[in-house]
Amino acid sequence: MNVPTGDPEANLDANQMLTELDKGLRSAVLGDQCESIVRFPFLMERYPFPILINSASLKLSDVYRTGSNFLRVLILHVMRESEKHLDKIVNIDEFVRRLFSVTYSNDPLARTITLKTLATMARIVCNRKSIHHYIRNSLDSNDQLEVLAAIEAAAAFADKSTEFAANIYPKIFSMINGLTTPLETKAKLLLVLYNIHFDCEVADKVRQNCLQMLETYPSEEFVCSDLHVLTHIASVSLTQIPDQIQVLLDYFINDPRNNVKLSVLSDLKSLATSRPHLWQKESTSALVDAIVNLKNRKTSKRDTKLLCRSLSVLSQLTASPTLFSDEPQYYSEMSVKIINICITSVYCEQSIELISTCISILTNISLNLNTNFLVNIDVMQETCCCIQSFLLSHMTTDDNYSEIDRLSLKSVFQCIHSLCRSQKLSSITQITESLRFVIMTVKIDSLWFAMASEVICAINSTVSTNETFATGDDILELIKLSAKQSIEDSKRSPNENSNFSNLLSIYFQLNLQKGTNIDELMANELLGLMKGRDLWSCFKIVRQAMRYGQHLMASMILDKLVTYMEPIESIHFWIKSLVNISKAESFLIKDSASDLNKSLRTSIALYIEGLTHLKASISVNNPMRFECEFVKLRLKYLQTHQYFQQCCRLIQTSPPPAIAASTALTTRDDLLKCGNIVVAMRKSAKEFRSMAESYSLLYQSSFNADDNTLSQLQLIQNSCVILAEAIENLFQSNRLNAMVVSKDNPFETKTELSSTHCLPLEHKSMIEVCSTVSTLIHKNFVVSSLQTPNETIGSKQIQLLQQISVQMVRAPLSFPRFYFQSVQNTCIKLAVSPQPKSGDYLTLHTNSHFALRIEGVVINTKTQKQIRKVGKVLISVNAVLITRAANANNNSEQQLLMKSTDTNVAQQSVVYPLNDYFQVQFLLLLPIAGLYSVNIETSIIDENESQWKTGPNMSLSAKVMDDQSSK
């Protein structure tokens, strides 16, 4: 029901769009009315402000009151889609009155639709007695559809209203116990009891009645629904979880019906996921014993399915570190029993789903539980052996897997990744060798190859030590084989392009691990192997190449791609910018023996051209703020290093003048005896400090960036700070107070660096450079300044600084993921009132307060996951006096006021968004007559209390007039 992006109404403002929709609602043509109704969700989503939503809702309620049932159904769907905006309705009484008038209709279908609409509105009308009474009476209707709608409404109101929940449950039990109520309706009535948990006494009564009904109504559907209600009430109340687990286990063990067992296992899994610490050892033992009995008597596929579901419950339990934590002896016996079950199943069973669940349990025990109490068993080694056995025995080129088997196979590879990331695993060679055997054996276009190559990419990107693919020759052979098969096969498999991209990604990773760059000869060979690939696959390879520092390879691919992008102007300029940027980076790392200054000049020129193309690719839908700022800072970073290199050469080209000694004596700065190099170096240190602050600001504005992107920004900022501190340590006036690297710096020593097990691979080169530079500075500058504080600055120190600069510039730059792809897209939209009606400014008076109202909405893209959530919003308002009024200088009161008070006004407020909406008001006193600039800045505070300066920032102009002048 959303409007497509190409709709002409998408360019209208809120009032124009609402007027157009109102015309459609008043039309006599049914089609125009329907079209207008289905456009209302788009209007509410795009302009989610109370005044507009209130007006739109009243118009819809009027149509609902007088329209047909078909229009009412459409309005019901609109209410469901816009449910989170309903609490912004101001005239709730009038809105409800128009809807509620339909309840007096003789048409049962109209009353049914109205009940469903009221259920959708439960969050804003949950305490209205008239609606409570109507729902209660509707439960006794003779129309079955109306009864079902009343049950839905009763369940919705019981979830929101404590009073309604306490009053309705006796009615529900009387209907369930009534002889005239159909069995299907009785099962649906349990949905109302699902939400009656606000009061402990009421919840206990509901539980007791539900337990009695289990014996009274033994039908399969009713028992499953009743047990589900009992499980939900117990999980919310917390006090009844052990008893409920025992009830569920009794049904699992004793009830012969397969569907009941599956429903019970689903409830047990939910309790194991949400409340694993409340499981008692008796319940865990009973579950394990039931699994053993089920495994021993397994004779059919039904038993295999039950065994898989019961083991999945055990998998959720073992994922919690609190399991058996207080009883080591019992923990040891039970763990050995569980491990033996899993190992036996892996080696003896053929079901991929069953083996996957067992491997998941073994992985959880290895990673989450304390295995020190286990004697004569190495859980981690046993888990690796089970994984190796599964890979070697079930590996096949047949892709005829069911959806469940595909998910199970994916779960196994996820366990492999988790094990390789763990510090408990002493060596990953056993697993990686098995993965190497898989990709070298199966077909390249098979499912096994796709999953194995993906997990190898994931392992290489986070684990720094992996010797299985150290040479890269095997991967290169697979790349050539994949290209050959692609040429020979006329019908290309859908997995083939992604598998080819994975192989190239692995090859890029291996080169980065070895610290080598792909030369031009190898790049041409790989480029020839990409012949016939689609453009999107080639661009994904470019992204990976730039991520892992292989910029020469990326530039050569982009040179081929740019000719295909000319019809689309914005994409053409985007690709052109990538061409310039990748070429600039390839010049920096092409030859470490070449002249750095020449490489810097070439790279800076290419970056300037690339930034121009990048700005040309900006569009309304893609403003590219992060990309432009990242490239600007990289350009400034290279220019700062270029200026620093020029400063270092001053020791040779600009010796100290004759008056240097007298200047040093006059300024009491002994370092000025060394000449112009001191002043230039201090300026260079300030430039690096400024660069660090700029990267810090970019970090604070990147709320939507992933964690690796933020870490990379911190690394670059840290490199700027290290070099600035090194220069300041050598060229500041009091060298004894210099501390180059603080003791809390994580990059000070390589010992601490090597202790981190799962650093992202793309950060490896920058981390190693920072660590090496910190060690050099500490040894050569800090120690020497303490031993010989009056030593004159010489060529040795300058050469060391040049060496540090060269290492930082030559380190391959890994372009972060956020440069190409946004994981989440969260922004804030503001509406400020009042707005100037005529002219460019608001007219105010000095003796009155300026009432500023700010409304905002947090906009999230539904299809994307959220890395961070908006917890609070910080609104800052600054009013700055730009020019004083002409008569203010002649007015003695105004002159006295200007001397005694600050002309600038600053206020801020923290607001909590409710359903993504917030509002705040400010009262600003502007006592001086003149022209003010009122600036509004918005910052996000996430759930971890971190502040992000994301904007938007707005500005208003206000002209303050003196009352005497206005008269």
C-alpha cells in the first residue's frame, strides 16, 4: 500500500498532498476513493507530525462512518500499517465517536470490521469503558465472525489495559466451560488469557484454571494452545517457570501425540532461550534422559524430527554460561552424558539436521561452559574431530537439499567460524585443512563450495594466523579453473559468480596477510579471467580489492567498468572517482623504494580529481556525506605529510640565520637556535592535531557506520596523534615534559598487539605501523630526551621522523565498508515552528520571550537491521546576535544592557522519542534589539549513552525590535 518512488505526489508538500487525498475521498467514484485511502500510509510515514496525522485520521474516520464495508476494510489496513502513529491523534474523542457509531449498525459484517479496527487502536483507547462494554457484549453475538473479531479485540485490550484484563478473564472461562461454545472458538479464546499477567494474583488464578482445563479438554489443538498460554504467563511472571518446565516435560514424556510433543518442545525452547538460568537440574536431567530414550527407540522419521527438536532445546541451554555453574560434580556427569550423545549421533546418524544440532551443542559447550571439571576428555578437540568427520563424510556435489538441510549445513559452517574466532582453540589448522579439502574436491558451482568459501573468507578476515592457504597457489588454481568452467558452460550456475568473487577475496586476503601487493602482471592475468562476468560481480570484486588494499587491481577493473556507465551520469562520476582514488593509492604503495615526494604529488593530484568527480555524483537520494568527507580527509592527510616532508628538508636547505641565537635568547626558547625548521615543525604538529580532530568529528557523525569502519577511523586518528606527539616531543620548548605515547595506548608494544586474536584483517597494516612507530618513538625520543635533555636537534632525529612518515603513508589504506554500503539508515527529520511568513526573518520584541517549538521523527529503513538504536535526542539552540539595531547604540538602557548581559543565548534539552516521535519547546529571551541567527543542532544519544552529532542542523533569522522603536 506504499506509494512508489516515481509517483508525482512524492514531490508535493504535506498540505498539498493532504488536499489531493481529500479530493479523492470526496469523489463519487469508488476507485478514486480507494486510491486515496491506500495512499494515506505513505503520507503518515513521510510527514509523521501530529497536526497532519490528526487531520488525516479525522478524514478517514468520516469516510469510515458513511462509507461501504469495502472502504472500511481498506481503512482497517491503513490503521494497521500506521499503528505507531495513532498516538499522535489529538482529537481522540471525535475520532472514536465517528468509528464507534458503526457499532449500532444492523450489519454484522460492519460491526466485525469495527471490532478489528478497535483492536488496532487499543493502544490509544484501552481505558474507555464504552468500548470494554461493547467488546464484552460482542462475545455473546450469534454471528461467528463477530465473535472471532471480539476475541481479537479482547486480546488486544487485555494486553494494554490492566482493568480490562482483570474483568474479562471470568467471562472467558465461562465461555470456555460453556457447552454451546464450539471447540475451535474455545481454543481461540485462550488468546485473551495470553496477555493476562499484570497482577500476580490474577495470573495465578488464570494458571490454575488453565491447568484444570488440560484435563477437561484433551483435544490436540486445545492442549497445544493451553500449554502455550501457560508458558507465556510463566515466562512473564518468572516465579512459575520451574513448575511450567516440569509440566511441559511431563507432556513430552507421557503424551503419545506427535503434534503435542512438537508444540511442547517449541515452548521448552523458548524458555531455554529466554530463561536458561531458571532451569533446575532435575528438569535438565529429565530432558537428557528423554533424549536418550528417544534416541534408543528411534525407528521412523517422526522420531528423528522429535530428536532434532529436543536436541535444539539442549543447544539453547548449553549456550548459557550459567548452566550447572554452581554444582561442578553434577555438571561433570551431565556434560559427559550430553557430549557422548552428540558424538555418537555425529558419527552414526545420516540426518544433516540432527548432526548440525549436535555440533551446535558441542560448540556451545566448548565456548561457553567451563570444561576444566571434565576429566579425560578434550571437548574442543572432540568438537573439531566431529566437524572434520562431518565434512569428509557428507561432502557431496549434489545440491538437491531441502530448505531445512540447507539451514542445517549453514549452521555447521557458522559453528566452524565461531570456533576459529575463539581463543580457546589452540590451532585452527585441523579445521582449515578440512575446508581446503572441501573446496579442492567439490564442484565450484556447488552449495558446499559456496558455503566453504564464505567461511574461509570470514576466518581470514578475522583470524591473523592461518597457514593453510599461506602460499595462495591453491586459490589461484581454483580461480583459473572457475574461469575456464565459466567459458565452457553455456548455462552459468547462480552460485558461480559469488563463488568466483569469494575466491578472489580469499586471494586478496592472503596477499594482505603476507604484506604483498598484486603486481601489474598478475593483475592483468586476473583481469583476463574475469572476462564474461556481469558488471555487478565485477564491482563487488572492486569493493573487496579496495577493502584489502589491492588498489592496482581495483583501478584496472574500474578502467574497464567506466565505459559501461556513461548513460547513467551519477554512477559514471562515482566510478570515475573510484578510478582516480584507487590509482592514487596504488602510486603510494607501488614501489617502496621510489621517491615518496613524487608519489605524494601524483596521488594528491589524482585525489583532487577524484573528489571533483565524487561531488558530481551527489544526488538528492544519495548525498554521499561520509564518502566526500572521508576522501577530503585522506587528501588533507596526504597534503599534511607532504608539508611535513618539506619541513624535514629545511634542516638541509635552510640553516639557522645569524640572529637565531639572539632570537632564542629574546623569546627564551632555546630550540629557536636551530632556525626555521622549529617553527615549521610546530606548525606541522598543529596540522596533524587538526587532522586527528577532523577524524574524530567524522567518527561522531557516522551513527550508521559499522563497527569496523569506526575502528578504522580511530586508527587513522591515532596515527595522526602519534606523529604529532613525536614532533612536539622533539620541537617543543620543554622537552622534559614530553610523553609521546601514553601507557594506556593499545599500540605501544607488539606484545599487546599479538594478544588480540580476532582483529579485522584490513586493520592489520595500520595497527602494525602504529605499534612500530610507537616503539621507535619511545626508544629514540623519550629515552634520549631524558638522558640528554639539552641535545641539539640533528639529522638523525629528522631522518627518524621522515622514516615514520614514510611508513604511515606507505601503509595500504583499506576503504571501510561504510564507504560502499550502509548497514543501517537512521536519520532525524525536524519541523520547526514558527516559520517566517513574509521576508527572511521573524519579527520579535525585546520585552517578550520567543517560543520555539521543535518536532522531530526518527526515520528507520525497515528492510535493514539496526546496529545502534536511538535512545535519546539532544536538541541544542543557540541564538547569536549578528548586528545590533541602529537605535540600540543611542539608547542608554540598551547600552547598559549590552554591557551587563551576554548577547548570545544557549539552551539545550534531552528528549525521549516515543514511537519514533519527539517534541520540545524553548523559551528564548533576546534582550538586545537587532538581527539574531537562531541555530538548532540535533545529536543522537544511543542506548550506550554515546553521543553522535548526526544533525540535522537548522537555522532561523529573527529580527528583535525595541518596543519604543516599534511605537
